[in-house]
Amino acid sequence: MVIESIIKPIQIERRPIIGLIFGLVLTIICVLIAAIFFKTSASITAIMLVTIGSVPLLKAILDIEEKKELETNTLKNLILRNKKIFIIYAIFFLGVATGYFLLYILLPVNVTTDIFNSQINIFGRIDVEGLSIDKFDVSLFDSILRNNVGIILLCILLSFLYGAGAILVLTWNASILGTFLAGLGKIHMTALFIPHTILEFVAYFLAAVSGGLIAVVLEKHRFGTKAFNKIILDATLLLIFSLVVIITAAFVEVYVLTLL
């Protein structure tokens, strides 16, 4: 690929800030390509193009970090063991989100309606008055939690089916975040919705990293080996943290509705 010949995985691994530039430029190029050549499905096509373009580099970086992990074989905690992966994934996530943010602001309204249709629909149909409730609604909490947990499990399932699954979820949520921030003054939202939204993005991000690790271990290691068990443990702990955060997010969301 041309991208791989210009930016090497080791460059991003050594200087993670390059990952932000990579995510930003890749997003702008892919969104514009989707807008020009796939007008009727530009929103989803752009996500797929960004995912396809980022998979080789991000997977190569996971391979580099995973080898270092096996070489050190220390008993450091989960965050320290995977710190570089967190940083690189987070910076790439911000790069994609920034790309969507800038494009949503700079492009004409008639263009953004088509390009960001799927992202806008996530937040644009919210009726604050219609969602307000008098007391904490357990059934609503259960409904929100089921939906959000389903997204996390989908991330893990996609990682089992093909390695790009986690990156697809990561890219999708970055596009939603960028569009959401750029459209705060245009869509029917209030500041009260920001806390649970941030928690959801954190949960999905942790699930994406967990899925990425699962994809690597299934591809590179045999079941039952020391390396396999070690990486699976990290992935499992990240998944548990993700579920804890998503439960918290659902609670915060329902509680906020009682304040409206």
C-alpha cells in the first residue's frame, strides 16, 4: 500500500503524534473520496475506507508492542504493559475525530447532510422533553445497557471473525464524536448529555483495544501457550473494565433524564 510506504509502523510506535496526523489526513482523504464517488452511501463508505486504510499500520504496531511485551515478561500492571498501545490507539482516534470535526464545520450544509447522515442520526433525533422522566427508570436503564453492551460484544465478535473488527468500531465511534462536537450548536442536545457520552466512548475504546489484542493473539499464538494466556488475560481485563464503564454510563444517562 502507498500509505505503508510513506508512514512506517515503527515511526508511529516511536513518535505516536504521527498517528494523529495519519488519522486526520486519512480521514479527510477517505471522506472526500466517499463524497465524490459514493454519494448515496458516503457516510458508511467513508468509515469502511478509513478502516481499510488504517488496519495494516495499526495491526503492525500491535505486533511490535506484543513482541516487546513477551520479551520483558515483567509483572507490571495492565495499563503499564499496554501503555503505548493505549496512546497510539487514542491518538489515532483523536485524529479521525478531528478530521470529522473539521469537515463537518468547513463543508457546505447540503454536503454534510449526506456525508454525515449516519452520525447525525445518532444524536439529531433526540427529543429532550420527550425523554425526560420523573424518577429513575429501571426498564429504561436495562434497555440502554443492553444496547451499549451489545455494541461492545459486537466489537469483540468482529475481532474473532476478522482482525479489522475492533478498528472498525474505533473508527465509527471517532466519527460520531467528531460530528457530535462539531454539531453541538446544530443538533438538539444539552450539556447534560456529555458525561454519559464520554463514558460510552471510553468503554468502546477499551473494547476496541481488547479486540485488537484478541485479533493479534489468535493470529500469532497457539492456544494454551504462555504468550497466548498472557495476552488473553490483558484483553479480558480490558473487556471487564469496558463493561464496568458502560454500566456506569447507562446509570448516568438515566439519572440525567430525571434532571431534565
